[in-house]
Amino acid sequence: MESSFACALDVKASLGECPVWSVDEQALYWIDINAPSLNRFDPAIGTNSAWPMPQAIGCFALRVGGGFVAALRDGIWFVDRQGRLERKIAAAPYDPEHHRFNDGRADAQGRFWAGTMNEKRDASSARLYRLSSDLDLVPVLDDMTISNGLAWSPDGRTMYHADTPARTLAEAMAGADVFIGLSAAGVVTPDMVRSMARDPIVFAMANPDPEIGYDEARAARPDAIVATGRSDYPNQVNNVLGFPFIFRGALDVRATDIDDGMQLAAVRALADLAHEDVPDSVLRAYGLDALRFGREYLIPKPVDHRVLLRVPPAVARAAMDSGVARVPIADFAAYQRRLETLISRRLELMRGILDRARSDPKRVVFPEGEHDQILRAAKILVDEGLAHPILLARREVIAGKLRDLELPEERVTILHHESSELFEPYARRLHEMRRRDGLTLVDARKLMRLRNYFGSMMVEQGDADGLISGLTRSYPETIRPALQIIDTRPGVTRVSGAYILIFQERLLFLADTTVNIDPSPEELAEITTLTVEFVRRFGIVPRVALLSFSNFGSNGHPAARKVRRAVELVAARDPQLEVDGEMQADTALVESLLSENYSWSRLKGPANVLIFPELQSANIAYKLIWRLAGAEAIGPILLGMGKPVHVLQAGVEVADIVNLTALCVVDAQELASRR
């Protein structure tokens, strides 16, 4: 089915005597008709190169492929970038005093106009040409008139107009499917919008005020899909979504041109991104609770950091496909990682974990399976191939939400725990495990109606590989069922919690931030060992400081001695580990303090693992650093469980749920490899 378009465009060609008529990321090209020569200026090194072109008599500002079309005395030629004449396109003589050409590139159909000026040099007769793929000059339309920089056909249409009898905008919009405006405020009336076809698309992009306001257009046609340049309405069309990221992709492959294929690749990347889940950070920036692809969300928001991860790679690939890339990208996965570092070190840190999770996805149960954030995370986990979500939920509650998310039910497992055939066996298993702790079978059935108990039992029984919970319950309420049913792994007496704090120049791993209120020296040593094991999973060499208010025995208080004893235990277990203490926090983090005052310390550089003497100081410290120092946080990560269980903190974003699930999957992979 053909669509009708109505366009309001203000297109004026540059008619300067000798404009700069080719620009790429490396240089500017132009013809100097006084020399005459083809000139190239390289702004990076400030040099100018020139190739003699004795026949050049005019500026024909049209760039094609790997060269240019130039006007010479004996006709029109295709010229390469060193001024060499490769092929004569037309033998017609060219008179720069009386002839004109449109400045810039050919249009999307390869068309451009050429003509002869009148004596007043303000209008001319012209012919519309098309340059074929084999550089033949093909006439398209004769008897055109050039006026005010526009080429007009004999019946008054410009080369950009469709073949239509409409002569006014109101006539053009009647029955049209699409209106694209780049003209002036208020030129479109509600009646014009009402005259359009069913479900019309109205892109009113005049700045600062559109051709018709968003509310006005929607009031005229509630079925309209409307976009403007305004940030205070849905579907903002903003250059920041295009130019920076198109240039990024073009520069990264040293493209000699930004061709139509590259621009289309950027458009398609943005269109695909609009179908993905919108990050919570974007929703907060616009004061929204949700955004899903539809009439009011066709275009990603300008603050969406993912645009950098989608558009430049698409543009770079398109440049390579069309042959304009001079330095092709050999490893797009490495290129993606490099782009991630421009956004956030958290993305850089998590990339390896996400890749490992994707290599062998595991079944992860979500007791809060009816929560919107869990469902959005499930969509990402499925789309990215990171895990198979098991949602403890009532199908009738989430079926509509899954449809809205375009998440087919067959790609997740939906389980209503109370009506599940597993309920009674799980209750009996819980009773068997805890009957000598006073738990009756009736009590076990009551507990199994709690989703965290049911989910923990799924993991214990092997019906799920890991568990993620905590959005709607406190930390103790979430961890208690897991500890009662799954317990710690062999050789571990107590679980502990760690956080990763990410700064621009460093990473810090902090423990124990969530579980043990006042650990003994032995427990503190175990917390250190578990945290070091976790740090090594990222390929990072741990440098560990056990913190205190004392520096290496400067205070003999029992609290300081506790930390000192824990250091001795850790060093004995792992003699190769770079660990020391007790020490104050600034001693651990400021290299000059450590090297000048304690050069004999086993710690030879700033610590990246901080072990706190008790929960109170650890919890206060991580929250102060996180909130006041602008750090990114990942956690809490539960260490030492017999099987993978992780607890979400209040206020997490969907991206945090995805990251923690990926860590859970990697835990499950490592557990499977040890069996």
C-alpha cells in the first residue's frame, strides 16, 4: 500500500562563487578557480595540498562516492581525490558566468539540477539530472526554472515534490498518511490534521514552536501519532539522538563519507531501541513511571545512555558494508566494550559477568514475580539470553503485563506456588528439615505459602538454580528462609554481604555491609576470604585492608586487636595474598600515607578491598560513599551460601536486578562445575 506524504520544507541551495564543497572527518576540499586547482586542507595538521586542474572553470559542489563531479572547460568530469580526471560525464561546455549547479550532494535518488542564469543572475532555466551508478548523466526533467535557490518544474513543483495536483498545504494534507514539517510555527491547522487518513503520522518539527502543537494535533485527531521538537511532550525529535552518534560511528571507522546507508542504520537502531525496556534512570529524568513503545513513545529519549551503545556500531557496520570505512572494526564485541567505558565503569565491570551468564543460562526463581520491575527484568533476561526466569505469580495477574512487554509466556515459567503440585512435597520437606527445631507440619504448610520459603525450597530441591528476591521484603525477611532451607556452603560458618563501589578511577569492594553485626576474628577472616574469592571472579588482583581506628598496633583496644588477629588468620590461609591491617581508612586508600609511614607493609598499593570490623561502620560507610561521592553501586552480593541466593535492596533499578541475576547465574555455573 502506497502512503501519501505532505512536506513543508525550506530548502535553499548555496550559490556562492566557490564554496567548500566536500567535507569529511579528515579534510575540506574545494576548487580554486584562480589557480586553478583542487585543494585539500587537513585541519588536524594545518596543511594544504593542491593538485593542478588547469581546465577547472567553476565550482560544481557535488560529491559522489570516492570522488567529485567537477565543471571543466570541455564538459563535466568525475574527479578523484587527487584531482585526476577519471571519466567525462557530459561533453556540454560550461560557462561559469551563466551556468549554475545546486550546491552539496545529489538527493536520495541521485538527482541534481544544472541550468543557465538570466542577466539579473537571480533565475535561470534548468534541467534536472540523475547520476547513474556507472556515472552516466541521465536527464530527468527539462524546462525547469531556478529561483531563490530552488529548482521548479514547469507546473510549479520543486524537484522534492510528489506528482500531485495539490497546490496548497491544506490540499496536500487531505487524505495524507504522513506530514513532515520543517518550516514555521502554526502553518498547520486542526482542520488540516482532521482531513488526513486514518492513524496519521504528524511530525511537526519547526523550532522553537512546531507547525501545530502536540495537544492541538491530538485533540483534532486522537488517533494521530504526533512528534515535535519539544522536550515537554512525547516523541521529541532531537538532533542529539542522531548527529553525535552518527559521527561517533563514522569517526571510529575513519569513514570518507556519511552516506544514506549509514543514516538509515542509525534510524533503524533508534527504532529497535524504542522497543526495548526503558531504564529507570530515564524514567526518573522525565518524572514517569513507565514508557512502552506506542503512540506516545516512538523515539528513545535524548538522555538514554543506550543510544551510544546502539547507533555508532550500526553506523560503523553500514560504513563497512558500503565501502566508505577506511579502518574497519575487526572485533565489534571489543568495540562495544570500549563504548561502554565511555558511559559507565559499571557496564565495563559487568560485561564479563554478562558474557559468562549468556554462555550457559540457568533457571532463576523470582518470588516477587508479580512485581512490575521483576517482569521488566525478566523481559531483558530472556531477550539477552542471560537466564530462564521462574515467576512465582498468578497467571491472571501477569498475563496482560507480559503481553504489554511483548514477552511470550512460553519463554518464562509461571508458577502459582499455593496451587502447585510441589506445594505439599515442599511443606513435608521443610517439616523434615526443621521438625527438631519445633516446626510442625501445619507450621511448615503455613511457611510454604510465603513465596520466599517456596522459592528457597525450589533452589534446595534443584527445581531452580538460584533465587533473586527482596523488592517487597526487608533484608532479614528475605535472607531468613534461604538460611533455614539452603544454609551455607560446606566449610563456611556464616554468610556475608559485599558491595562494589565504582568510581571513575578506581573500584572498591566493601564487606561485610549487610549481615554480621559484630564478627569474631575467625568470622572476620572468613568474610575476608569470601570477599577475595568474589573479587578474583572479575579478574581483579585483590589488595586487602582490614580497617580499624588503629594503625598497626597504635591502639591496644580489644576492637583493634580483633582486627589484627583476623589479619594473621587470613595471611596464614593465603600467604600470597596482599593483605594487611589493622589500619585506618586513609592509610589504606592514600598511597603516600602508606608508603611514607609504613613502607614495610604487605600492602604495596592502595587497597581495593576494604574489610570493616563490624556491620555498623560498614553499612554507614558504603552508604555515605555511595550517596555523597557519586559512586555507582552493585550489590548487595550475598557470599557463602550453599546455593545461589541474592537479595535486592530497596529502590533498585531494573538494570540492578539484571546484573544481580547475572551474578546469580555465574554462581550457579561455578557450583555446577564443582560437582
